[in-house]
Amino acid sequence: MELFEKTGKIALGSRLRYMASNVTDEAARLHELYQIDFAPKWFPVFFVLSEGDCKTITDIANEIGHSQPSVTKIVKEMINAGLVEDNLRSQDKRRNMVGLTKQGKALWERMRIQCIDIDHAIDGIIQEATHNLWEALAEWEFLLEQKSLLKRVQEQKKIRESKDVRVVPYQAEYRQAFKSLNEEWISTYFEMEETDHKALDNPEEYILAKGGKILVALYNNEPLGVCSLIKMDHPEFDYELAKMAVSPKAQGKSVGTILGRAIIEEAKTLGASKLYLESNTILKPAINLYHKLGFQKITGYPSPYQRCNIQMELDLRNS
């Protein structure tokens, strides 16, 4: 259809439904051609039962990928048509089963001839076509089972939005954002401590004047993420990665990852060989991000924060 040429791939579902509708209409006419009174939507259930064994509604639903209510409705229609019987007992007599009646089994024998003709007709289309739709559908089904279309679109949305994230050096105009973003997450999970107030009330004096750095992540020019390097007087570590905070509004835009990578590059520019950080394992997304950035868990260092229960390091000489 010309419509799908205009819409492009965004109308994949509509195009598949259009094609499925046409094929279903053709299937009804095919049954008429062979003088078989049969509804096309019954075929998956009918085929499964034609293999010989009686089955439960649940077994059929799992096998054909339909919901149990859908299968129940189809089975009732087929019972009314005289093709299926229910209330059959399993060998352990604990489960109700459904199976084909004699009429249903006889109909299946008639449909075998029809199926052979249909197979040959479809093979002809496959030979005429440039692409094998049957094999392509199987491949698409496999790929979508591995990762759904929703997940794939979410990833593309994240990639697109992350391109609009800019990381800039700290300026006085971002002082309030630096404070409020950090206060937001600290107050959500913990209580503000003395060291927090020192760093957040006057970052210029506490961080920048001592040789540290602060970076700000902007999305559409709005500061939605901050992170700092605090110069350490320590024999092993050069800087502490601290006061990293990302607004909930930035969720799904990779702001944390972009900001983390930027602050690590800043540390390398400053000649740092090792970074140190402190956190709490209750902050699972943050801990996952630190691992993603290459930080490893360490122990044994005193902390000014009561909330700290994990310490990590990043050896920049190996990255």
C-alpha cells in the first residue's frame, strides 16, 4: 500500500496486521474451496490437538503462545461445531483435558490434502520472491524474543537524548544546582552531615580553591547532573570522586555515565593516577555505574561520613 511507503518502518505493526488480515480472509475462502466448514482462527488449537494427545487448556495456550481465555473461547466454539470434546480425564484423573472428536479427526484427514496444496502454493511465492518471508519471520521472532521492540526503542531514545547532554566546567551560576541536586538525593536516603554542608555551601572554597574540579551536565541548558574531584592529601590517592548527583528528571538519558566518564578524563588531564570514592550499597544504580566506569571495591580507610559502607578505587594507570 502507498500508505506504508509514506509512513516507513514506524507502521510495521499496522502493515503486519494488514497482511495478516488479507491472509486470514484468503484462508476462509480456501476452506470454502475445499468445502470445509472451519474458522481460520481455530487452526493453531486444531493442529496441536491433531497430533493425537489430549491436552489441557494451559498446555495448548503455552504451546501456541495464546492466552488461556483466548484458547478457552476457541475450544468452546469448536465444541459447538462438534470438532472437540472436553472434560476428558488425564491418566492421573486429576486434570480435565480436551481432544478431537471422531468428526474432528475425520476433518483433519480431509484438511491434510488442503495443507499440501497450500504448502506448494507458498513454496511458489518463496521462489518468486527476492526474500524468504517464512525464514525472515522466524529470524525476527527469535530476535524479538532476545530483545523486544520496546527495549530497542528505549535504547534508541536513550542514545538520541544523550546526544543533547553537554558537560561544562563549574561556574558560579551553577552553585545552587550543585547544592540542590546533592541535597535531594542525600535527604532522600540519609541525613545531611557536616562534611556535606562544608562542600555544598561553598564549593569554590572547599573544592576548587584546593585544586579540585566540578563538572556540570546540562540537558537543554538545564543543569541536571553534577560531579566533583576533591584533591586528597593521601599517599595513594590523588582525588576523591565525590558529590555526584543526577536529577530524577534526567533518568534514561545516560547523564550519569556521560558525567562519570567526563570527570575521569578530567582527572587524567590533571595527572591523577588513582581515584577514590565512598558510597552506600543501598544506592544500587550508583554502585552499578561506578563498576561500569571501572571502580573496584576496597576496604580499610577512615571516612568522615556515617552513611559510607563501601569504598572504591579506580587505577587510571590501567585505563
